Amino acid sequence: MDISSTKLPIILILVLIGILLLQFVTNDNSSPLIDPATCELYVVDSQINTKKYLNEFDTKCLDFKNLSEP
């Protein structure tokens, strides 16, 4: 296949779209979430659908809670 052929860009685009779709399908959404009551970070275990706390706290959330308390 010659680099100047018209099929090469189409094949490259299809390969890149395939890679993006594969990444989207295998993404398990395990990004940390914030518990609004305690400001503690947690992830949701997709197998048993429970929260797993990371023993870390979000500083912006804590600052906001401290400002909102009288």
C-alpha cells in the first residue's frame, strides 16, 4: 500500500475509531466520587454495587461545609 493512496487515510480513521470505541466500552467508571455528608472520596464497586471509601477527603468540599455552617 502506497502512502499516497486514498485508502490509507480511510483505514487509519477506521482503526482510530475502533480504538476509541474499545476504550469507551471497557471504561468501568471507577473515578472517585464525593460523599456529600462527609466529603470523603469513594468509588462504587461495580460487582457488588457498594461504596468503597478511600480514606481521603476533598478539601474544596470541606471548605464549603465550613463556610456554610454558622
